[in-house]
Amino acid sequence: MNKRKITAFRLTFLLIATIFTTWGSYMLGKQLNVLLPIFSCAYVPSSGAIGVCQTLATLGLTLASGAGTALLSVLGMVAVCTAGILLLGRLWCGYVCPFGFYQELLSMIRKKLRLPGIRIPESARPVLRAVKWLLVLCLLFGIGFCSLCPVRFIMPSLAGFGSEINIIGMILAGIVTGICFFKERIFCQLCPMGSLIGLANKTSIGRIKKTGTACTKCRACLECCPMDIQIIYTEREKPDVTHEDCIYCMKCIEACPEPDALMFTMFGKKILTSKRETRR
């Protein structure tokens, strides 16, 4: 695929996926009379009858209840989702996630207005990482994450439905939206669901590869990375630079000016590669 077209393709795919996971999944689920294993927020009334975040947060209670139908439904959904995650990793975050699309829209508006974005200082990264895994624990153990997750306050309104928003929710939604406006995909760096999915990036069919000898240390890859992944720039020896935080947006490959310095492969086959663009 021509690297100039990858962002347009990804955003188009992301838009279609957002529509399906927000509205289409509900309609299809009703027609088939099944619970669909989707990642759309369960608090969006139009979304599928059950969401993965909600399932993980209440998994302990479901297992403890031993309710036959509910238990089989949840375990089946977890099995399907686990298989998909191991196969695709955080490709889901870059190409399907509705809240990811919301963040992309905010960034596009900011860029259209020609407003500068912000960068996270290197000294703050250990703090962000600690917060990320703390949120993962809160999600897994059902310790209030869904009660304060900004997605439940933002996505229902965007879907055209009322939400259970309160003053705390309004403030939280406003703060998160403001930060996402100035820092591209910042919520993705903290999202506990994305963090868990990211653990499967090393087993996924998609890989980001680098030819260290072709790198001229221009920093273009790092400067454009919405997830602020350092290894994409610093690694010079190992060919596989797929990181657990990578959402496969391919912006690093788009930005890299050196032929075959960076590439994306699936099943070991080259799908996209960096190249020097010729000016006309």
C-alpha cells in the first residue's frame, strides 16, 4: 500500500468500525439474539448488549455467582476476544476503537486550527506508566474504574443518547477532552483495556520492523508517534521494534524518509515500507 494512503485508509476504517460497534452491533445482536463480544462502551445504550470492559470489571462476580447462561456467555465472549487479541494485538486500538476515533477527531480539529500540541516530558513517563498499570488493576478487580471512566460520560452523548452524567462526570469529560485535544491519543497511553491488549503485540500477526543501518537518526518517527514510543527511534540492532503501546497507526513509516528503514509486516510479508518521496 502507498504510504501516503495509509492514514486515509485507517481513518476510513476507524469511522466504519466506530459506526458498527456503536450502533450496528446492537442491531445485529438483536437480529441474531446473541451477545456480541465488542469493545464499545457498555454504557452507550445503543451498543452491543455486553462490553468487554464491563465483563472484565465484573468477571469475579459472574464466576462467583455460577449462573449457567450468564457464565457461558461471558466465558465464550472472553475466549473469542482473547483469540482476536492474540492475533491482532493493538491493531484494534488503531483501527476499530470508537474512543480512539473521538481522539483522532479532536487532533484533526486542532491541526486544522493550526494550534500547537503538547508533548509529555521524559521525566513524566514513569508516572504515566505507573498510573496505567494502576488503572489496569482497578479494572481487573472492579475497583471503581467504570464509575470514573471518561468514555462512559462522553460516548453516550456522541451516540445521541442521554447518559448518567453528573457534575463529576462533566468535569472529568471536559478535562479529558481538553487534554486529548492538545495531546494526540493521550487516553490510549493510559487506557487499561488497551494496556492489556498491548501485551499481545508480541504475538500478533502485525510487526513493525526496522533496518538500523538505514536509520539516519532524524527523529521523524519519534516526533510523529502519538504513543511516544522511544524504541522506534533508539533501537539500532534488533529488527523487530513492535512495542506493547503501539497502535499500528503507521505514522512512523509515513514520516520516515529513508527507503526500507521502517516497515510493517503481516505473517512475515511486507505490507508497507518507508521510502523517499520524490517532489514534483
